[in-house]
Amino acid sequence: MTLSHTASILDGIEKTPDILVPAALPEGTKASLAGLGRSEISEKLAAIGVPARELRMRTGQLWHWIYHRGVQSFDEMLNVSKEMRGILDQNFTLARPEIVSEQISIDGTRKWLIRMPPAGPHDKGAEIETVYIPESDRGTLCISSQVGCTLTCTFCHTGTQRLVRNLTSAEIVAQVLIARDRLGDFPGAVRPTDGLVPDAERAVSNVVLMGMGEPLYNFDHVRDAMAVVTDGEGLSLSRRRITLSTSGVVPMIERAGNEIGSMLAISLHAVRDELRNELVPINKKYPIKDLLEACRAYPGLSNARRITFEYVMLDGVNDSLKDARELVRLLNGIPAKINLIPFNPWPGTKYQCSDWGRIEEFSDVVFRAGYASPVRTPRGRDIFAACGQLKSETEKLRARARMMLEEGIGAEGVYALGSGED
Ligand code: SAH
Ligand code: SF4
């Protein structure tokens, strides 16, 4: 890694205001254990006086019930003594964040608007969206990593919502729990009859970090959350069934490979720096050449473990056949898949989706270069659940509120100032 890369990592961290993760819950509120990692559960148990010698065993029991069975009450934990269940119930809950709404598209796609617990008396609770995309033999859950996004890709609806805060690891995991609750995807549960749920063993067979936010700007929480989601004694999803999509935070790509180990998707969208600077402004910091260099070095990359390059089809902007030829030339030598995404419109956008004839011609060039079925069918457009259409009403804190937070003035005071204009 070069020195300039090290400097960039620091920039990245500056842009990742962990401080904006909610502080303590309001007094008198019981903490939920749902979504926590093993060490966090152990710490919580230790804090209520569970003896050190029992911590491992108790954590293992809880883990099984929370993540393998998906229970929502301590009473169901049959191999935990009645007394212990009572103590747990007095101190904790297994509550998930609130589902504000569930919408089902005509194509069976579901979108949940999820509200996090308020961080103070005047906080409404940050809201995010999570989308479930069923197919006949698999179900993909698209989860969010941040509330809003610091980046401002010009074709993305989330990019118009400024970053409110990072999600905690538990809040990222909770999206998987909520989806599995709603889809009857825990042992013995019943599948819903509305919408579409695949006739497969698992309703949620794949997870993509392609919802709101830039996952590599919330690295630690995303990594910790994926450790919970892939734990073989719990949710047990294979790392190969998880895809992390990044707009190109180059200095974090190697760490993502080593510490998260998921599949990687890159939001490329343009083959020339001049255009990519405009569409995906992070390109000004990490240009295409550096991005592709980091991709070539992605740990574990092989023909069986390819990087997906996402390319949104914008009419008259990036969709010429010259662009298509340049795309395959650029990716030459990188084990890659190419995903052409028809642009999904949103209110106020200046772009239009390329017409189908053009998408086909473009995809033919890509196909002839050896990439199979490269066009992603838009899903859930009617309920604004398609790629890049997610946005919540949650607004960033006012500048003054942010300043107070940074100066360490309690979260309550800050949230009391409420949201609003800067
Ligand atoms: N921040 C990450 C992950 C979330 S976006 C990233 O940018 O990769 C998931 C994918 O949807 C990205 O490839 C993004 O570029 C794409 N996307 C954003 N807005 C879109 C839109 N309006 N239509 C189609 N795809 C879009
Ligand atoms: Fe953020 Fe990704 Fe949207 Fe860009 S495309 S604004 S990085 S969510």
C-alpha cells in the first residue's frame, strides 16, 4: 500500500462519522440482544452478574435461540432455566427495530421501511429501507449500511439524502432478522401467502449490501455484522452468498477481502475518468486506474470468485457502443461479471434509462466478449424498491446539533434540537 493510500484511508475515516452512531438508549429502556455479536452478548450478560465461568455457555445458548431459531421471547428458550429466563426478561428484550411499512410490488418484491429505536426523547428514530427480491429458486435481501450516504452519485436517489448516520452492526444484522421473521424463514415458521416467496429451503438465500449507503465507509460495523450473519451456528449464510457493493473506496477494498471475505461488486458506471468524476464523484479521489488495480489485487479473486462490475445504463450519457468496447477492454484480465443495470428513475432526476434496443446492442458487445446474461431485470420499480431508488425521510442533524455531538454534548441534547435545515 502506498503512502497516498494511507492518507486516503484517513480521509475515509474522517468521512465516517462513527460518532453519529446513537449513544445509549433513553433511560429505563431495556436493551435488545437481537443483532448483537457474541462478545457483545457476553458483555451484556456479565453486566447483569452472570458469572465469568458461565458466559461462554450462556452466550452459546442465547446465540442458538436468537439466530438459529429466531425466537422473540426468552420464554421460548427451553434449555435455559426458568429462573435465568426471568432474569433475562427483566433486563433485556429480543425486539427488532420497528417495521413502519411493508410494501409488495406486483412482481413480488417486498420493501420494508424500518425505524431504529429513538436515541432520545425528541428523536423519531432513523429510518432505512430494506428490500427482498424473490426469484423462483432464490431470495436476495438488499440491506442498507448507512442512513443516507455521504457520496453524491448523480443518478442515485439515496445520494440526494445526505448522510444521517452509520448503522450499528446490530442494526445491519436486524435487517436480516426482520426479513426472516416476515418471510417465515426460521425453523417451524410459516411462509406468507402474499407476494412471492421462493420454493427453496431458505427464503433469504443471498444478501447484497446494495441498499442505502456506502458499506466501505462504515467498515467495522459492516464487517462485524457479516460475521454474525455468516456464523455457522446461527444465521449461517455463506460468505459467497453475500455481495458487498462499493462505489470504489479503493483503500478499503483489500481489507474488505481479508476481513469480510464476501463477493465484491464495483459500481463502475463509466469507462472514462472525466465522465466517472461526474457520475460517481468519489472517482476524483480514486480514479478508474487505481480502482481496477485494487480489484486485480482483491484477496481470493479467481474465476470461481469473480468481481461484479455494475454499469447503470443512462441514455446518451454512458451507453455508446464505444463505451461498451472500452468496458470490456478495461476489464480484460480481471475475473469479472458485468451487470448492466437499466437506470431506475426517481422524482427530479435528470437522467433517462437507455432504450431497450441500445441496452441490447450494448449487452451484445459485452456478451461477445464472453460475459453471460449481463442485464439486470429491474425489480420492484412500482414501489420504489429498485436499485438506487431508496431514500428515507430522515434528515441529517442541523450543523449546530452536529457540532454539539462532536464536542461530546450528550446525544439527548442534540436530538432535542431535532432535525431540520442546516
Ligand atoms: N453505495 C454502494 C451500494 C449501494 S448502491 C454503491 O454505490 O455501490 C447499489 C447499486 O445501485 C450501485 O451499483 C448503484 O450505482 C446502483 N444505482 C444507484 N442508483 C441507481 C439508479 N437510479 N438506477 C439503477 N441503479 C442505480
Ligand atoms: Fe451512495 Fe452508492 Fe448511491 Fe453513490 S450509488 S450515492 S455511493 S448509495
